[in-house]
Amino acid sequence: MTPRPGYDPGSLVSGIVVIVLGALLLLDQADVLELRAEYMLPAVIAAVGGVLLACGLAGPPRGRS
Amino acid sequence: MTDTQPTMPQPEEPPRRLTRSTTDSLIGGVAGGIGRHLNVDPLAIRITFVILTFAGGLGIIAYLLCLIFVPTDDPSAPPLKWGLARTLGAGLLAVAALAILIPDWAWGPAVPLLAVAGAIVYLLIRMVRDDGGSHAGRVAARIAIGIVLLALAVGGFVGAAAGSALGGGIVVAGLVTACGVGLVGGAFRGGARWLIAPALLLALPLAAVAATDLDVRGTWGERTFRPATVAELAGGYEMGLGSMRVDLRELDFPAGRTELPLEIGMGEIQVLVPRNLCVTTDADVGAGAVNIGDGEQGGIDLDVTDERRVAPGVANLHLIADVGVGAVHVGDRLFEWDGPGRWRDDGFDAMETGTSRLACLGAA
């Protein structure tokens, strides 16, 4: 059996994805970037997909079977 | 007869010292330690910390002070871990950002309401936890917690959308980023996947607002503007939410180009123009519809430009419309928009393409 890492990969990858999404939104709100729907919608879909994929591949969090 | 027996001198208990708990710990064991010290349920302490966080960040500040100055009950435990430091750093940044951006939040009316909500949540969780309660009671408590969580989710979603549309997008984006930092920090402490839900609940409405450039700051309601002179058009008109009707039918437009900037966050813009006036349009609509006489165009991220050729010496009204979510319509009579592709026809008469085109050529 493969030993589980000392961290929760699902939380880690989800966190990185959410940070990137939050940074994009922050830059848009600060008028540094101009994110139109054609970029924003794929970015959001990719973020949600990335989070689901990370949590799915990582399995249940530590402490849960 | 009573005989008094000499009592053995009891060894004096050492004074109980406040320590952070290493066995009952979610972040740093502060609430667990305080609860143990005061003989109070640590859950109540945790809810109190959360409520006080909405009082100018007092909860986080108090927690941090306890974390720094209250020792742990395990002398061999390391003083602080990197994951914890990251989580706390993100929390501090979030509090600092909120304190700067929303200075009036400290001790606002939300705190008493949160205190009541916190007490209800505490009682509900206790009901679920207690083994002695009836099965029906526990089921009822779980349903109530579900309703509370659903209300929080809907409220968070709507609040994030409204806050973003009202100019608070930076705060919402900061909270999303803070959730992400919390997720990364929590990954090294057993995982914090519960943060995914609030992060997406905040990010999705903000993304929708950002994608449509929705900004409902400004006047709300139904307004009709009837400028007396063409010179009044230079400043344009702006509304946050509602219906803007600009009636220009009585104006006598001079030869040459007259620009009219119009902006609305959410709602419809109706421009009434004199028949046979050459009208050109540059409309930017986040989501909705545009009808400038060439048929209605609808969708997301519309950028409708109608820069037809205008003959020299012809009076030309050039509309520059900026709509977050809604519709723009140009016509010479009153109309009502009933939804995508549906215009109520009581008196409606849109600008006829041919008429406007001929007018621009000076032939109408």
C-alpha cells in the first residue's frame, strides 16, 4: 500500500487553484486586468474542474477512510 | 457521642494554569485549552472567537495573543508550525484588508445578530452530539442545521453578488484569495476542504459580475430624461439599476455628430429619437440585448457597433451605451421590453433600418 503524504493533496491543489482564481478576480476588480466573459467563464469552469479533479484524485482527507 | 477524627492535611492543588490543548485542537488548541480551563464546552469558545472576528477582527487578535502567550500543555511540542503560521498570516491579511476597506464594520449591527445565530448553531450542534436525546430530536436538529447552512450558502452567494455589483468586488476577491491561502495552509494540518465551498460561493457570483461589468452604483428606479437642448447631452446619463428612458424627440439636432454617452448597471435603456434622424450606435452589453433597428442581437459580451457612413452636413446622433446586464433599444415611439426577442407592441415602432440609413446619407 502506498503511504499517504504528510499533507492533503486535495486541499493543497484546490488552494492553489482558488488562489489563482482569487488573484485574477482581484486584478480585474483593481482594473489591472480586463477579464471579459470569454475569458472569465472558461477560467471559472477550469477552476471548478481543477478543484473537483484534485479532490477526486486525492481521495478522502486524512483521518477518513 | 461524637468523636472527631483528625483530618489528614490534603496536599494543596497547584493552581490550574491556562494552557493550549494538544488533544482538543483545530488550529492552535486555544479554544480547547480555554474550555478545559473554564470547564466550558470548547465549541462555545470557538463560536465566540468567530463572532468576535466580526467585531473589528477582535476574535483573531485575541486568538493570536493566546497563541503567542499561552503555552501548550505538551512541553515537547514545537512552538509553532509553518502551516499554522501561514494560516494565521492569511487570516491577519484578510482582517487587515477588511478593516481598511470596510472601516465601519467594527462593532456593527452584525455582531448581536451573529451572537444570536452563534447561540442557535451551538445549541443545534449540541443536540446532534448529545447521545441522550431522542432520535426524532436529532433528526430535527440535523434538518435545522441543513436549513441554516443552506440559508448561509444562499445568503453568501447573493451577498457576494450584491456586494460585487455595489463596488465591493475587491473585498470579495480578497476573501476568495484568503480561502485559497487557508486551503493551502490547512493542507498541512489534515486538510481544510470545507473552505472550498465558501471560496466557490464567493468566486462564482463575483466572476459573473466581473464578466458582465455589472456595476449598480448610482441612481435606482425608473427615470425619464428630457433634455431641453442638445448641449445637455454632452455629459450623458448614468444609472445603477432600473429603467432609463431618454426622450430626444423634441430636440433639433444640428448638423454633424452629437455624442450621447449612456450607462446603466442593470436594466434597460430606451432612447426615443426624432423620426428620420441619422443614429449610429456603439453599445457594450455584458449580458442582454441590443435593438438599434437592425434587428435584436442578444447574448453575452455584446459589442455592437453601427458606424454607418454619414454624409457631410447630416445631423448624426452617436449613442455610446454601456450596459452591464439588460437591454438597449432605440426607437421613435414608446415601447416595453418583455424579454429576449419580445417587445410589447403597444405603440412600439423601432427605428427602421432603411429610414435611418437613408437619413445618414442625407436622403431621408
